[in-house]
Amino acid sequence: MTANNSLPDRFTTIEIGGRVWRLLFDFNAMARMEEAINHDVLNVRFWRNFGARDARAMLWASMLHEEPELTIEQVGSFINMKNLAMVIKTLHGTWTRAMAEIQEEDADPKVLGGSTTGLKSGHMPA
């Protein structure tokens, strides 16, 4: 089981469940995760109580672009106490990549006054 968070593109890789996956936590993955756990992942308070259900849902949602028929239960069977720390570290890298993309677009003055999300520094627009 290995993780590589130094790829120059938008993917984070993880070797789990007998293969290497390219994780992508894009907006579709965020929405799928929210549907699975019934919580708003864009709310900072959510991440303070990140648990097993959340880790499983985030990993699953990040894998769906490669295998759309994958179930959350299948992904849950990939995670065990031996690889849990690696999974959490990899998910952190996946989240960091997703947020870096938002920050890159926020820095572009041609995009909606510099913000594609309408959010600056995690605050709602006035």
C-alpha cells in the first residue's frame, strides 16, 4: 500500500484494493460524498469531526471517475487498520489538491472578479 501526493496534475494516487487508483476530489465527488453522508463538506466545521464514515465516503467519491459502478461498501472493504493512516494521509492530499485548484482560479482576475466560488478566504460573499 503506497500513496503518492507529488503528481504534477490534479490526481492523487493510492494503491488499495489490489490496484492503483487515481483519486479525483472534484465538485462531482464532493456532491457524491455529501449525498452519501448527508453533510455539507464545504462547511469548515464538518472537517473537525471527520470520521470513518466520512473517510470511506470521500475515498469512494474520489474513485468514481475511474469506476462509476463502484459501491461505497466495496471501498469500505479496502480500508483496514493497517492502511487507515495511509488512507487518511492520502485523502488529506486529495482535499489539498482540490482546494489548490480553487485558489488558483480565485487568483485569476478574469474569472468572476477573481473568484469562481463567490467565496474569499472561506467566507460567504457579502
